[in-house]
Amino acid sequence: MRSLHKLLFTVTLCCSASLNCALAFNNSAENASHDNAKHLEKGAFSWFKTNVQMDPRPFYLVNDMDESALKNRLLACANGPFYKTDFSIGHRGAAAQFPEHTKESYQAAARMGAGILECDVTFTQDRELVCRHSQCDLHTTTNILATELASKCSVPFTPADSVSGTPAQARCCTSDITLAEFKTLCGKMDAANPNATTVAEYLNGTANWRTDWYAQCGTVLSHKESIELFQQLGVKFTPELKAPSVAMPYEGDYTQAQYAQQMIDEYKQARVSPRKVYAQSFNLADVQYWIENEPRFGRQAVFLDDRYDDPTFDPELPATWQPSMAALVADGVEIIAPPIWVLLKVSENNTIVPSTYAQHARAAGLDIITWSLERDGPLANGGGWYHQSITELMNNDGDTMNVVHALAKDVGVIGIFSDWPSTVTYYANCMKKF
């Protein structure tokens, strides 16, 4: 491992601005042993084809911080240079401002320095894999209701009824349409107006802290197309196998295992190195399937921990985590990914510190990724769901950087999903998160 760190240091000194040298570094890392490359790739900067550019937001966040040594250190990085880093993971691309899971969103995230991009994977009526956060979110993430395909939706648009208090409703699924039909849709910001009486009103529900400036017609992608795009952008892959909204086996013969295998097969067909793929699922059985049947991919499969959904769950009470951390490790799980609030708590000294959950995960030997930064909107009122365990310390947007610092330095996460990746990229570059 020490020799690899020396390699990283030498290449950085020799040619941090040289694309040719960067590619030489990447090739050297690829030739390293799997064990060492695994640790290198978890935090190493990856310099490729896309220039990294910082937009105004990281600078706004740093300037908005309360006075502290951390703020001074982050201010000192303002002139860069900035490089792509695997510590920064594009959550559905750059979904805070761009329609999620669209070509434009992914391109923006790569430009912001995200070294890993996410395609949430689900399937169409003809069993083709596409990038969507949910099998049944087309009514809020695309313009389907304004097209002829609206007639194929599982639940057609129903206007809000002010007399009964019933909100507007619709339900449109990828499994309602074919891949060819899916490709005719335009991606839009994920939102809907529950008080709408028309389709136009229903589609016009974007939160006031987001924007529709970049949402005229986002280019939706199949999973295969996302692989090709990510290869062009020089980033790694973190596909999430989404829970089907239809009964499985689908149409009687398409099983969950076939679905999980199909996702991996598309990387193998594209000749993508397993080291560059972090397959994810909230379904532990999917992760176990990859570990057993595709061990080269399963080795860095990510268990998206949904144990918090259990009403008895408490990040401070290990007895409420089932299965236990030790049981997960015994099953071959190496990377776990809970939401931000599960990993952090407020100490008696009124500072952000790791939760008991975080401490036990690390003690068990699990690597940790977390989600999703920049998704709660403005933090002036304490933030929302993602900051619920530390809300009393959230009073301005600059506190975002304190959260990132606690996750990186104290919890020791190996990556952070963000809806606006430049925030994490800026921090990672400043702190040399190799």
C-alpha cells in the first residue's frame, strides 16, 4: 500500500496538469494488485477527460460558514486547482438543478468533479434496463402526462378535488411502456403539484429553491447508454438496482435474480472493469446474489442500509439493527451506505460527532458511503430528513461543510452522494481526500 501512495505522490508532483501523465497514473493503478487497488480507488483522485470546474456554490457555502479553523482552511483552497475525486458521488447526476438521471445531469456532475455517477436501474415493459429512481416515477420526472403515452399509465391523471380534499394523482411506470417509448420522453425536475386541476399545473411543481432553467427536455437514458456516457466522461459507476413496483417474477418468468444478473451483464458486455463498478441495492438479497454469483462485482457491492425503516431502529442502540454489523460482514458485505443522519449525532459539547452506528460499522470492518448531501434544501431552519439527528446545529447553509467534515474526518466515510457534487469535490480537493 505504501508503494501505491508513493506512486500517487510522484505522479501528482510530476504532472498534476498533464492529461498524458494522468492517464499513465490510471494505467499504473489498474496494474496494481486487486487488494491494493481496491483501497486506492476508494479515495484516489481520478484524472480523465473532463476538466473540473467549480461553480459558485462551494464558495457561497464556505463564505457562509461561521468563523472557524475549518472555514479558514477551505477559504485557502479557493484558487484550486481542482481535480475529479471518487469521494464525490453524483446522486442521480446533479439533481439539485438538472433533471435527474438525464444526460445533462450526468455531464454537469462530471464537470463538477464527481468521480462516480449513479444510474438507478429499473426495467421497461420489454425488460430493458433504464435509469430512473423508481419504476413508477415517470409522472413526476418526465413529461409523460403531456404526451400520448399518458393513456398507458397505470393510473391516469386525476385532478385535485378541493371539496373532498383529494390531491391530484397519477402513476406512470417504466413497466407501462417499452424502451422505444421511454426514449421519446423528456426528463424534468422531479416534482408535482398536488393541488393541480390540469396536467400543466401538475407538472409545474418544482420547489422554489430548485430551478427549471435546465429542464426543458432532459435526455433520458437506458442503462446501456449510461454506461457508454460514463465511459466517455471517465468516471466510475454506481448502479442501484431498484425494487420493482410490479410483482416478481414479472410476467411469470422474469425473476429478481435475472434482473440483478442483467444489470451486471451489461457492464460485462461493455468490458467495464469490476473495480470501477459499485453495484448497490436496498435489498440485501441482491447484494448477496452478486457476492455469490458475481464475486468480482460483489466484492465492492454496496448495501444501502434501510434498517432505519424499522420503527424500533435507533442509531444508538445496536440491538435495533437487524441483521447485526457482524452478520453483514459474515455474509461478505464490505461497503454499507446509510443516510447521513444515521451516522451523526450531537455531542454533550454541542458538536457533531459519529453515532454509535458509525462507530460499530467501522469497528466491524465495513467501509461507509452516505447519502444524500444537498438534498434538504436551505439549512436555515435546521434542514430536513437528511439532517434530522443534528438539526439543532444546522442554522445556515455553510453548516453543510461542517457536515461533510464530520463525515470525512470523524466517521471516515469513503464517499458522499450529493445532489450538487461540486460541494463535496471542493472539500475533497482542499483536504486532499486521496
